Amino acid sequence: MTSKEADNIYSPAEDTFLLIKAIRRYAADRVLEIGIGSGLVLSELVEKNNLAVGVDLDIQAVKSAKDSISSKPAWSKVNLVRCDSASPFRDGAFDLVVFNPPYLPSEETMDTTVDGGSGGVEVSMAWFREASRCLGKGGKIVFVASSLSDVEGLFEYVRGFGFGVEVVSRARLFFEELSVVEARLI
């Protein structure tokens, strides 16, 4: 992979590590990660779950994730798919859906790994809509949100689908507060 190709893959940062720490409490039969980036979160998910599916629109991210996970003993429990969000999956296919979306507010998309739309939540909303559709009964959606974006607008959107919202982990950084959020049907 060239360095230009790697530039399109989100490099693990504070938000990635906060999400990894939070997802360690979850175990499910079938789990989906939307936007796998480097594959680090998916690598953690495969440890406690029976089937882990990772998706990303960027083929280089899919290849990178495969390279980093294929040497693990649990590789046989991983499926990687190049697609947009969760569009190819049937309704109710997963018990847990996880994502660390691009969440920085931006008027135009200059960097698809961080630019989340004008309010910083537009990508999160699109991913949540698809995640909620392919979530099975009793399932959960776990995702990252930033205080720099319209978090209250995002939470209102999630509640509009009949989900309760709970912040399960937080980290205050110099310029923002990151939250890992669990959404479950109420």
C-alpha cells in the first residue's frame, strides 16, 4: 500500500482507543463494524463475538484491515465487505453494531475520515439509520460522538427511532469531549 492510499485510512487516535475500551464489555453472536478504517476496533470485536463483519467504502481500508487481522487465530470469524454503511445486509442481521464515524463539523468534505457534515453528525445519522435497520431484537448500537458536533441533535435523531441513549464512556481532550454512546430500543 502506498502512503497516499494509507492517507485515506483513519489512523487510530484517542477516539479509537476510547471505543475499544468501551466495547470490551459487549459480547454478541453477530457484530458489525461500520467504517473499519485500520481494522483495530474490528480486531478487538472478533475476540468476544462469534461472527464479526467489518465494512468500509474504501477498498484500501478493507485491504489494510485484512492484513492486520488475518494473522489472528480468530480470523475465521471475520468477514470484510466493501460497501457504504450497512446497505447490503438484511433487516435484523446483527446483535451489535459499532461505529466510530467521521464527526468533525465541515461545510465541505475534504477528508472523508474526519469530516462528518455541516453539523458533524450527518454521517453518524446516515450510519445510524442503516445500523438500526439491520439490528436484531434486543441488539445495541455503540458509537462515538464529539462535543464539537451537534450531539444533542444526534441524540434526538436516535431517540426518533425509538432508542434510548446512554453515554457509557467519556474522555475529555484539550479541545473536545469524546463520548461512547450505547443506543438500545426502549
